[in-house]
Amino acid sequence: MRPSLIPLTLALLLATAPVSRAADATTNSTSVTDRKFTYVLVHGAWGGGWAFREVERMLRADGHTVYRPTLTGQGEKVHLASLLTTNIDLNLHITDVENVIRWDNLSNVVLVGHSYGGMVVTGVADRVPDRIKHVIYLDAIVPEDGESVNKAIGNANRDTTNAFLIPPWIKGNEPIPHDVPHPARTFSQPISLKNQAAAQKIPTTYILTVDKGREPQQDTFFKSYERAKARGWTTEIMEGDHNVESSKPKELVELLENAPLESNSQKSKEGRRTRRRPTM
């Protein structure tokens, strides 16, 4: 290089180096931001948003935004049960969660439904598919259009003549927070899905929790797990009881955080797989 050009070359190198570093910093910042999500956690029957309090704490500690709405007549909204009685149905519970998303203007939502909450998130994803980034079914019901909870889980003869379903573990004298009677119409009302062409394009993960020493086929939600596999969703088998949000929150949070990151791999059939989690 000619001596006269050396100062000019050095000046150009010094001028462009900060730009390159700034670009790298921007890229890294974007990458980190892309890994932070907005979770909407939907509880199961008899429960409340309180059931996911520890999961919320862990997700927030990792930088995520979290909502854990309580369905009408459940949890801290139990006082509404006596006022609305038989008017609480599946459609109302779907609207409960849909309105959280609409009124808080949420987008790119990671929508999680536990147990009965699978019915609710199915309806929500059908109503606002453009706002959902990923759906996660946690040991949850996966209904077909026109199915009720009772039909989806193979209990079509369940007695729902009373206004509320009261399981034997509810004694009525438990300390708060605790499970409460569940509105019976939410189990008997069929789900109505109108926008499945869009909803079925949302990347989806199914997590089946199986008690230690039992086979997946023995699980109450195995039918829904099989439906998930048939639809080409990513499926996970996690060792644990039905309420891993309480018994194994750390392991659950790991799954909840990883699921949206695998959205891109779900765009091809090869990217979808079943994985069985080892014993913790």
C-alpha cells in the first residue's frame, strides 16, 4: 500500500468499527427481545388464576410478561357464582380470556390452557388467532368442533342437572386459596368453532403429564394427546401429577419457555416430534 494512503485507510477503519459493533449490539438485543414472551395462563376446572402464581413468578423473573386470568365463578371470582348460577357456561369462560387479550391489547400471546382450560384456549384461539403466537395445552382437553367437555373426555353421561359440580376433595372449610364448585354448564355446552382455517395455523404444543410408574395410555388426557399427535403438533410427555404448576413449577416453566422458540421448526412436518422428559 502506498504510504500516502495509510492514514486514509486507518481513518476509514476507525470510522466503520463502531458502526459494526453497534450493529452487532442491535442484533444481540433483538435476539434477546425475541426470547421474551407474553403468556396468558388459563387454569382448569374448580381452580383459579392463583394456581399459577409460582409459575408467573418464575416467568417474570426471566423477563416475560404474564397474565393469569380467573374464569367467572372460580377463584377470587367465586362470589359471582351465586349471582349468575346457571348463566355461567363455556362461552362466558372463553369470553373472559378473550377480553383480557382484547382489552389489554395483547399480541404475540403464548396461550396456555391447563385441563379444562384446553376448552377455553381452543375457543380463544378460534376467536382471535391473529393475536396468538403459540398455544400450549397442559394436560388439557383438545376438543373437536361441537364437542362438550363431557363428550371430549368420554363422560357424556355425567350428571349436570345441578348448577355446580362439586368433587369429593372440596369440603367447604379449606383455607384460601382453594378449589371451588365448578359451573356445570361449562361441561355440557358444546364448543362452537368458526375460524379453524386460521386457528389451525398457530404453532401448538401439547404437554401430557403422567404419574410416575404409569403409562401414558393410562392417563385421563391420553385421548387429547393422541389428537395432538394426529394434528402434527409438537408433543411432550412430562413425568408428574396433573397439577405440575404446583408440584413441578421449575420443570414446567422450562417447557413453557422452550415451546415458543420451536415455532419455526413446526412450520415443517419434520420439525414436529414427541419427546419424553426424563425423570426429575
